[in-house]
Amino acid sequence: MSEQNEARQLMVSGQIMPNKVNDETILNALNAVPRENFLPKAMRGVAYVDDRIKVSDNHDRYVMNPMVLARLLSEADVNPSDLVLVVGGASGYEAAVLGECADAVVCLEEDAALIERSTRDLLSFGADNVAVVEGVLAQGVKGQGPFDVIFINGAVEEVPQVLLDQMAEDGRLVCILNEDGVAHAHIIEGQGSERRFHNFFETEGAVLPGFEVSHGFVFP
């Protein structure tokens, strides 16, 4: 077994499983996707640290902390038949993991360098059910929904209504919600007046471009 494969298994057994994640689909997905292949070469030696890793200086873009990613996926209850939207694809790692869990993944990114890199690395990995598309993150992908799961790959101060409108009737949206300087992993379920909102643990994350507080949608 290679050193990186062993480190990946230790990440799952030492970081993920002790933190309330026991879904075999998620664990297998994290074991299957080589995190190091989606990082800048200078950072591959620390691919399995228990932390987020910067992949671009433009707007402080990161690969998500493995434990946070796993907990968000667990709350999202991703099913094999689901259509998933990843908002803020960054390096493509999170989209690759979701591609192991769901039927199809749309990976939305607006940074040209990250689009080029993620497209290349997803193809190299063989994630043929993941499509990288270019567009404004906060606008989502209106023509390809509704989405069963929307995974916002970073922190937000608000979720724009246009993204909520792209959720399926029984859809789930997961993100890191930053309110008054405190960040929580957050899930929105349902549709319209039936939507349910829930914070489930404190964490951290850089706010994605376009998700700063405005006079739009406000969390209740």
C-alpha cells in the first residue's frame, strides 16, 4: 500500500468515523478519491491533515476540511439517484467525492484557473458523471435543476433566493453559514413555506464571492 493510500485510510478511520459519520457510501467515497491529486503540487504532502487546504489565492479558495465535508454529506443524505449541484467547485475534490455517492454532479465554478484545473483532474480521476460548468456562483445553474442536493463548497453569509429556487421539492442544501462572526454547518430542507433550517456544529470557512450579506433572503 502506498504512503498516500495509507494516509487516506487513516483520515477516514481517525478523522471521519469518530465524528458521527458511519455511512458506508460516504466512507467509501472518501477512501476512493485521492485528495492529493486535487491539490497544488506543493501541498500534496499534507493532503490528509485535519484541516482545509488553500488551492487558490483568488478569494481564498480551499479544499474543505475532511471532517466538515463528511458531516455535511451525512446531513445531506445523498442518494445514488440524486442530481447534485456543487457551488464553488474549486479544485474539484468535493465534486469527485459527491460523484461517488450520487448519480450526477454539476460542478459550478467562476474562476477560470480553477475551472481548467478541476476539469483536468476530474477527467484524470475518471469522474465521468461530474460536469464542470462556468458561471456566477451565487446564481447557481438555472437550466439544469431542480437539484436533489445543493452543496455550497465554502462559507456564506446568506443563501440567495435564486439558489433556494433550484432545490427539488424534497431537496437539501448544505453549507457553512457565517452569522455575526460565528460559523455553523447548516442545512436547509424542503421547499417554500415548508423549509426547515438547522445548524449542527460550529466550524470555519472563507466566505465565497457573492455570498456576503445583502438585502435579499434572510435566515429566520
